[in-house]
Amino acid sequence: MNTGQKLCIIAAIITLIASYLFYWYSYEYIDIYNVGGMGLLEKYLDLWFNTNWNAVVLGLPLVFYYGLVGIFTLFLISPILIALGTKKRSLALLGSIMPLVIGIMILLYAANIHKLLYPYLNSVPTFMGFLTVFSDAEPLFRGIPIIGELPMLIQYKNHLEFIGTYVLLGGGVMGLIAWKNSSTARF
């Protein structure tokens, strides 16, 4: 097993932990909502069964909504794709792109970049709709010894984004590094 394959396994574990055991962001809209991969996992079947209603709520044509659900599906299986990158390099690349995209979008939103773009494109309602797909108001498990609750809510300084965002970005970057260093695996 070469270095790239070992990095693929480590990146898959980091991405899996960041996706499902950490919150990434918090926003307030009537109530305080925490954004994380577990919220998407809980609402995944609803994305497929209420397609017309969800497309209207997000303000998207149905074709684009199905593309968005495909991207969400790719995100949900990204840790598996990164782990399969030990056998085929392109899967590590494909699996590491989605955690990077989600992490960068959350960091840009936390930095209020959307307020600069608002006059040019209507990004605030679309991004708030995007966040509601990942959000859940209550943690999945409470009262776990030492940890407290799952997904974990660890705030970074006094910012709106949490440690989970940076762990998610780290898993995506490590997946890219693993893709680059995996020389014996086929592309």
C-alpha cells in the first residue's frame, strides 16, 4: 500500500467524521438552526418524494432541482468515494470535490461575501434555502458521556462557522493530496 492509498483511507475517515459527527454552521431564522451532514441524511428521502414542492421553495426549475439532489447524493457518498480512491484514482478526486465545495460555500457565507454579490444575483434566498436542506434544530443524540451530544457543536472563536467546517475542508484537501500522490492506482 503506497502513500496515496493510505492518505485516501485517512481522508475518507476525516470526511466521514466531519460530515456526520460535526455541525458546520449555525443560522437564526425564527429558531436557531445548526447545519451539518446529518440534517441532509435525515431529509434525504424527502428530497426525492416532495420534488415539486421543494423546487418551488428553493425557486429552482425542476431540472435544476434534480441536479441539486444529485450533488447532495454525491456529497453523502463522498467518504465512500474517497475510500474507493485506493483502487481507482478518479474516485478520490470525485469524492474530495464535494466536501471542498460545501466547506468553501459555508466559509464564504460566514464571511458575508453574499452581501457583496446580492445586487448582482439573488444569492441570499437561494443560499438560505440551500442551508435548510442541511439544517436540523435538534441534535441526534444527547447526554453522551464526555462528548455531550452528536453531532458536536464546537464553535471556532466567536464566528458563525464551527470546527466541523474546517475538518470537512481538511478531509477534502487530504483527498486531493491522496489523489495526487496515488501513483499505482489507475486513473
